Amino acid sequence: MLHQKMYGPAAVVLACVTTFGCSDPGPGLDSATDTTTASTDTTAGTAGTDAPTTTGAPEAEPVTWHQHIAPLFVQKCSGCHIDGGIAPFSLASYEAAEPFAVAALDAVLRGTMPPFLADETDDCQPRHGWQDDPRLGDDELELLRAWVDQGAPAGDPATAAPLPEPPEVELTDADVRVQIPTPVSIDGDKDLFLCFSVDPGFEDDTWIDAVQISAGNPQVVHHVLAYVDESGASADKVNEDGYYPCFGGPGINSANLIAAWAPGMTPFEMPPNVASRVVAGSRIVMQVHYHPTGKPELDSATSLDLRIRDTIPEYVGMLALIGNSEGPQLLPSEHDDNGYPEFRIPAGVEHHVEQMLFKLNDVPPLRVFAVGTHMHYVGTDMLIGLQRSSPTDGEPASECLLQTPGWDFNWQRAYSYDAPLDAVPRVDSGDELYLRCTYNNSMSNPFVVQALAEQGLDAPKDVHLGEETLDEMCLAVVGVAIALKDAI
Ligand code: HEC
């Protein structure tokens, strides 16, 4: 018997047995995190004053826009920073980018740009890197720093370096496209969360192995989660325009997540030989987060592309959602004051931690190929760890799967390990998934200030588990592959 409330899409695809104590989460997973970012001095035009050159060293190579920075920005920035893109200004030409040179270096050094929340910390060093990691390498960062230090010169357009192809964000071999059924106007100043229920027309069970979401209007579509609704329940919720409001999830009881998308993301492809099954007659729910621009905007074309696999795969892939427990998986927290663990983030508290431990009993052996975190606006940091009951074959007794120490609701997505399926973390029955969610429920959290203002409130209130803007979640998205023979 599960004594737990599951919110929204928390369909526990993996059975979680509740008969175990609140054991110690283990070394390396429970200490507090220091996520302070390095402060930076990024004053332009200070070449020579604080540059780390020693006397007699050769003069620094000139670094210019046309020769060095344009190719870098095409690859790392102008997918979003382009006229009509989601970012508020273009970085696609010298004239557009030069005024932002100092700010660009600063944002890169702070780690806020390009937006990518998966980060390595003292608490969390995942075993593998990430696919399509957009962050600048050390050499690229030094190039940008040198350019800014030299006063952001243009260089000679006649000898400009060739521009690389920007990352491919279309799924070029998709078979099916589902699209929002009616145009929506996005006005006013509040973020809007709408769920569109669409029929993909699958008359037979269908294997899907890649998905990509395209924003109809990139200036307002901030992120999209796509779910498979096997029961068709979402069809009963829509208004005459084909949608219903929803915030924390798809607003129906059982739905399987198939894609979590934020702008700039490349298509989400399952590893080779892995696909998800969509049963005949399922509907697709697209939950779209619209962020208004201040002037009236229209979205008439946000869509989801699906690639169908014609043959039966060796592995079944799924994005399992695990977390949001108020049952025995919830560990005690510093601010519990009723004598038992409760999910409550007290009003005004700047640092509050909730931890959960899920024992994965009766699961077939599986591989974790992708992972994502999900909280709302009060959340500041989330970590997902794995503890093995009987580690074998070089699999460590405990490892960190993902940490998003600078949590930002606006940039949530799933991250795929850059490694083959037989090298990514393995989970066996009896292993435990550990979640640590950190919250700041005070006016020092700008997202809380904004969320309160949207509700006409000016002071924080206690926050509980739930689906609304001012409720919270602590939910792991775990992309798993299970051998087909074990999956039935
Ligand atoms: C995935 C889309 C995306 C990519 C890629 C991206 N940006 Fe941004 N950027 C944005 C958005 C959107 C904003 C507006 C603020 C926000 O919503 O976070 C922004 C804001 C900024 C800002 C102003 C705010 C701040 O944090 O200082 C700077 C500077 C910036 N970007 C620089 C860059 C640079 C330089 C790159 C490439 C190295 C880059 N961005 C890549 C989407 C992107």
C-alpha cells in the first residue's frame, strides 16, 4: 500500500516499495552545497592593467569579431540571440554584438549563458559528460575574454573566418507532426501555462525513438513538456479551442512524459535500439509555457515532431517521473515541527532542504541514459543520486546522476549522457534513488517575488507539494532503457 500523495504526472513507472526506513543518504550526497559563483571583473578596455602577462612576454595575439568571435557566437549564442529569437537582443552581427561584449563575457563567466543547468559541483560529478553541451570550453572562454580585454575589435571582414553551421534543431527525419489546434494570443504580463490535447492518429501501437518540439513563436514559447495520454482523458478537459490551463503537469491522472524541451535544444533522440511505445488511440498533451513580451503576440504553430521506428527495438525507453512524496520516502528536514517528516517550505526561510529516498524494488535491470530535475519557482538547487545495494562490475556504490545548482524554472529540460547505453549508470532491483531539493522561500529569491506579485501577494507563505505556481515539487525525470524481454 502506498501511503503517499503523487501530484500531477508522478506516475511511478518504477514501483516504489515503502517498507524501509529513512536511511542515511550516504557519503557525498548529503552535504550542503556552495553554489556561489565566481565574481568577475569584466571591465572592457583594461588590457594591460590586469591581464596576466609577464614582462617580456610576446604581445597578445589580436582577437577580433570576424576572425574569432563570430564563429563562436554562431555556434553558442545566435540560435537564440537573433532577430525574432527567444533572447531579447541579437548577437548575430558585429554591430549588434559589440555593445553587449562586456555583458556577454560576464554572463558566460557567471554560468548563466548559454543556459544549461546541469553543472559539476563538489557534491556532484556525473560519470559522463552531456550530449550537445553548449557551454564554452576553456579555450573559447579565453578567446572571449581576450576579445573583451582588447576592446572588442571588429577585425577585417575581408579575411573573416568561415562561419560554422549552427546546431541542427530540426528533426529532419520525423514521420508525424502534431500541432496546437488553434492560434493562441499571448498578451498581458502574466506567464501562461496551457495544455493542448491532440490526436496523433495512431491506429496501432507505435514505437517512437526521437522527438523534437518547435516553437510556433520563439519570442513567447518558453518551454514545452509533451506527454502521452493513453486514456484519452485530456480530450474531456479542453475548451472549444482545444486547450485547458495547467501548471505543474498535464492536469490528468496518468500520462507519460515523452519530451521536455527548452529553447535552443537539439532533438531528443533515444540511444540506438531504444524506443518508447505509444499505445493505439493515445492522445498527445503539449504543455506550453508562454512568457509574454509586453506586446500582443500570437502562437499558431507550436508543434511536436515524432520519429517512428518501424521495427521492434531491443530496449523500451521511457522518461520515468519519480519524486513528490509525502510518504515514507520523505526524509526528516530541519524545519519539520510536527514530529514527522512533512513537505513544507516555511514562509521566509532562505535555505530549506527536502530529501527523498526511493527504494527501487522489483525493477528489471535498467540503464539511465538521460536525467532531468523539476521544481517550481521556490526551488534553487536539485540533486539526483543513486545508491546501489550490491554494486558490481565497476559500478560505484553511490554516484551522482545530475545536479542543477542554479535551478531556473525557465530552462528545465532533460540531459542525455554522452556515452553508449552499456556505459551509462545501471540500476538493479534494490537500488535507491536519492533526491535533494533546496528552496529559498524568501523575498531574496527573485522568482518568488515575481510569482507572489502575479498572485497579488507581497509576502511569502508556507509552500506545500502541489501543481500551482506557488506550490512546489521535487521530481526527477529519469530516462531509462529496459530490455524488451524484461519490460513486459
Ligand atoms: C537557448 C537560448 C540562448 C542561448 C543559446 C544563449 N542565450 Fe543569452 N539569453 C537568452 C535569453 C532568453 C535571455 C533573456 C534573459 C533570460 O530569459 O534568461 C538571454 C540573456 C542574455 C544576456 C543578458 C542577461 C545576462 O544574463 O547577463 C546576455 C549578456 C546573454 N544572454 C549572452 C549570451 C551569450 C554570450 C551567449 C552565447 C555564448 C548566449 N547568451 C546564448 C537565451 C539564450
